[in-house]
Amino acid sequence: MLSTVIIILVVLWAIGFFGGFIASGLIHILLVIALIVLVVRLVSGRSVV
């Protein structure tokens, strides 16, 4: 589930970055949040469902 969200955010980030999207700032923030969640999950050692 988390990997799906991360993939979607990366795709939206790429569209915003290369397409001049108005909401690209929001997409960058969401991407950073997703990466932080991923790192916390990897560091905490929780099993992925």
C-alpha cells in the first residue's frame, strides 16, 4: 500500500516538475512526506503487509 502511494506521488511529482504544474509545490511537499514515512518505516523495522 505504501509503495503504491509512493509510486503515485513520484509520477505526480515528475508531471509537475516537467510540466510546469501549478500545484507542483504541493506535490513536492507530499513527495517529501512520503519519503520521510518510508525512511521511518525502514528504520523502525516494521514488517510490510
